[in-house]
Amino acid sequence: MSKVITAASMSLDGFIAGPHETGFEHLFAWHNNGDVEIPSADTRWSFHVSEASAGHVRGWFDTGALVVGRRLFDVTQGWGGSHPLGGPVFVVTHQPPSDWPHPDAPFTFVTDGVESAIRQARAAAGDRDVSVAAGDLARQALDAGLIDEICVDLVPLLLGEGVRFVDGLADIPVKLGTPRVIEGVGVTHLYYPVLSKE
């Protein structure tokens, strides 16, 4: 059965971005610190990861659809109309862009919330997993009980402040199961099943 997953590279003190959208060169350094080459879906670039991280990264390409927020969409400039993992992208936004230069790209702008976006993404993904971007979108999805697994690519780094993986959960605590752990080079991959809220 397919899962809804939220995942991100995160500093040891819980940040997925530093102050003013900084720190990415450290958070994602493990994407290029190894000898195993894994091309992105659209072949614009490749990951070069350690052998230990290679299976983890290859698993990303089993994702059937992605749900992202407008902030991430804007920061990445919509990935130029093609997300590196391929597949359809559902952008949760209050206002779709009026000047989107890639009208035929597999991007859907969802204006009625994260629950609708995940529902549409699941339909598009079929029996494959759906990935929900970390940050406020993950918080909304967790509060709605829609996340099945949390994946953290834990980087040995302290950023001090910035954007947290999840912040301000309304319905706490959220219990997680025992993680599956993969020790990479410059990163530890942790997969936590979401158990329940109490």
C-alpha cells in the first residue's frame, strides 16, 4: 500500500534551512560527497553519493507524486517546469502564478488546502508513494493525520536558527515508531513510521 511521506535534509538542531534561506550548501553537501552517480529524472544534474546513501536516493524515484508549498515552489523557481524526481507536482497555494511559463508541465496549483492536494496526489500516484514537503506543509498534513512516515536526512550540522522541519503542531504529541537507520557519509538517514496522536 502506498504511503504519504514527508522528508528533508535537516541539521542536528532541527532546521531544514538557515536564516534568510541559507545553509543549503551544508544541508545538501551529502548529495555530492560520494562516488555513486544517480542522475535526476530529467538528467539536468546528478547526485554523487556514498554507497550507503545510494539506495536511499534511488528510492526517491519511486515517488509517484509530490505535494509542495508555494514558498518552496517560488524559491526553486518551479524547478524550471520539471522536478528532479519526475512525476506530477501539486503546489498548495492561495493564488496560482499568473505568469507560469510552463503551462504543459505536470504541475497542478491547488487552492483548497493540503488535504485536497494530498488526495489529488494519491490519485495521480496510484500505488506509489506521495511525498509532502517539510516545513509548514508537513505541519498541516501531520495535524490532519495524513502522514504515514517521516524521513530525516540528518546532517552533522548546527544552524542555530532558521526554518524547522516541523514547527507549531496543534495536535501533539505525535508518536513515532522505531526508526530504520542508514548511516551514510556526512548524513544519517532515518525513517520513522507515524504511529498515533494522543
